[in-house]
Amino acid sequence: MKRTTYIIIALAICIATSCSTKSDYEIEKEEFVAEQTELAKERQDLAEEEAELRQEYEELRQEYLREKKEFQKEKSKHKTKNRDISN
């Protein structure tokens, strides 16, 4: 009788431990999912920021190229004027 009681108590402890482990697992799973969701949002925010920065870079690059072209034209004009004055 005592042996059966101990086995039943041992089984009850195992079942209780197993149940608490499941709920711990569920809690960890929910935390993990929440963390992954937060990380996905951060990645999305970073991707949007990267797209904005790439667009801003491209606009600045185009502006630089236009100004460089204008500068080269002005430089050419001054060289031409200097040659005309020398002759």
C-alpha cells in the first residue's frame, strides 16, 4: 500500500512538473513570438530608412553631377576667353 501511494505521489509530481513546464514553454513561446514581431518591425523601419537614404543619396549625386558639368562649362569658357585675350 505504501509503495502504491509513493508511486501515485511520484506520478502526481511528474504530471505537475510536466504541466508547469508546458506553461513555461507557452510563456517562452509567446515572449519569443513578441520579440520576433518587434524585430520584424525594426527591420521594416530600417529598410524604409535605408530606402529614404538611398533616394537622398541619389538626389545629391545627381545634383553634384549637374554642378560638376556646369563647372566644367564655366572652366571651358574661361580657358577660351584667356586664349582669345592672349592672341
